[in-house]
Amino acid sequence: MVVLRRAVRHFLRQHPVRADLLLGLAVALFFTLVVRHFPERPAITGPLGFEDLVVALATVAVIGARRLWPGPLLILATLCAVAGIAAGQTPRPPYLIVPVILAYSAAVQGRRRSTWSLIGLSAGLQYLANLALGDGGVLAAQNLVVVAWMGLAAATGGAIRNRRAYLLAMEERALRAERTREQEAERRVLQERMRIARELHDVVAHHIAVISVQAGVATHAAVRGPEHLNPALGHIRRSCDVVIEELASVVGLLRGGSAQATVEPVPGLAQLRQLIEECRSTGLDVTLEHQGLPPQLPAISDLAAYRIVQEALTNARKYGDGSADVRLTSLPGKLQLVVCNRVENGQKHQPGSGFGLLGMRERAVSAGGTLTVQDGPGGLFTINAELPVPADLTPTAGRAPATALPRS
């Protein structure tokens, strides 16, 4: 039974006009061949005539086209029923059942107000025709049954229409929710990929630059003697270890596993002096100046500040003349980071892939700040970042109001 029910539903959905033609044929055969032999309906018994054939064919055609023109066909069926009553003949069953079927179809497909008006007009005309030309009175059953059946058909069609509209709205809402979930998932994946790419670039580019510088130092030290190679090779080894750890962590995360938990704290301004000392140990002459009380930044701003300075010093090491100035200024409601270096030979800054500057700008924007880059006269390259400081985050107690870490 389940298979048969599914097959019938599939046929009705795929071939609605054919289904309506079959319904019309069933109605015509039933009322033409079966009902006329009921003992209680002697008025329509007897041999089939030409009029019966015409009524049967009209029934098949009208019901078969009920989805296409339900309103006009309802008017036509109503006029035919009234004409049959006016002719003084006993109405054949199709004259009564076809308007009911068409009323249901009009209620399912048409607009509510116009459809109910049309159905009410059809029921009223049939009732008045029976009342004026028939034998019953105002409350006669044969007169009221038409109104009852038309009202029932209209109510059933309206209920089906409302249910279909409700199911369609629920389906559309589910599709919208599914699309929204997919878009949100794609957006989160894209954000995570950008975050990983940014973090990987900041860490790897910094240490690769250190390796490049120390490899050059090792080349010159090899001429002077093997004893001068140890410091450079030590820096190269430590930088390679950091890069390998970062790559293993990111690759493990991308493969779906959990990255190894690290005991190192998240980088921030607290590690800035360590970063400066590391850069100095690789040959970059850096000064650090901090004006005002250092603020206690949110975690995202603290990390962004550290990564911006780290990437700026990496650029200074790669393209600069070997020196850089870092200045942090605590202003009301914001922290200003300025990193300046002169490009070698006074030429304009020659960017590499461009991901470094893009990553710095994205980090500043993600923290609610801004970042500008400027090529000044004499090859002075300046990175200026401003990060907001919430009013409820006061400067950390115990820090000096102004500090400076001069060149060694």
C-alpha cells in the first residue's frame, strides 16, 4: 500500500492534467452508468441518450481543465445547472457535482476574497433557481443541499490552500536557513584560513629573514675562521626549530587534528623587549621608545600590536639599511605604534609578496584600529598603526610612564 500510495502521489504531481481527466471520466461514468440505476432515482432511469453522452463528455472536459480556468468554468457550470433547472427537467447529477468540484479548485488556486464571492454567487444562483422553478420551499432540503455542498467545497479548498502555503513558507524558511548556515560556515572557514595564513606568515617570514641574514653572516665568517661561525649557525638552528614547530602546528590543525598545546604565552607587548633583543642579536640596530603609561590592551589588540612590530622589523631587516626605530605612544583612548627605517641606498621600499603589509593592515582592522604606510624623503619608510584602548582598561600599575631602549 505504501508503494502504491507513493506511485499515485508521483503521478498526480507529474501529470496533473491527466489525473484531472481521469477524475472527470470517473465522475461521468459513475453518474451516467451507476446512479441512473438506483431505485430511488426513477426520474433519470431509462436508456442512455444523446444528451447523456454530451453531459458525460462535457463533465470530462470541464473537470480535466479545472486547474487551468477554475473561475470561468465554475461560471459555465453554474449557468448549465440553472439552464437545466429552468428547462423543467430533473437535474442530472453532473449538474450538481461539477460546480462543487470547480468550487473546490477555485478555492485552492484563486484569491480568497474574489473566490469566495464567485462561489457564493454560484451557490446563490442555483438556490434561487431551485426556489423559483422547483417544488420546494425556502428551507427545503433539495434547495439547501446545493448551498451546503458549495460551502463545504469552498471551506475544504481554502484549508488545503492555507496548508500548502504554510508548507511552502516552511520549506522556503528551511532553505534560507540552510543557505545561511552554509554561508556562515564558509565565512568562518575563510576567516580561520586567513587567521592561520596571517599567523603563519608573521612567524615564518620573521624567522626566515633571520635565517637569511645569519646565512650571509656565516658566509663572511667562514672567511675569517670557523670560530666565527658558531653564533650565526646557532641563530639559524633556533630559527629553523621555531619554523618547524609552527608549520607542524598549523598543518596538524588543517588536517583536522588538535595542535599540540604550547606552554608559551600568546605574544604581546610584554614580549616586545625580547623581540627587540632577538633582532639586535641578528645584526639589526633597533631602538625602542615608549611614551606614556603602557595600557593594558585586550588580547586581540595586544597580539596585533606585537605582530605589527614584528612584521615591520622583518621588513626593515630585509629592505632596510640595518637600523629601525620603534615608538609606542599612549594617547587618550588609543595606542600609537610607529616603526621607521631607512631603505638601503635611499631607494623607495620594494615590497615582496605584499602579504606582510596586508597582514599588518588586517590585524589592525580586526582590533578596531587603522594602519598607514608612508614612503618619506630620503628613503624613510614609516608604518603608523593606531589601536583603540577601551576606557575601562587602565594603564597597568607599576610600569614606567616613559621608557626607552636605546641602540646598543
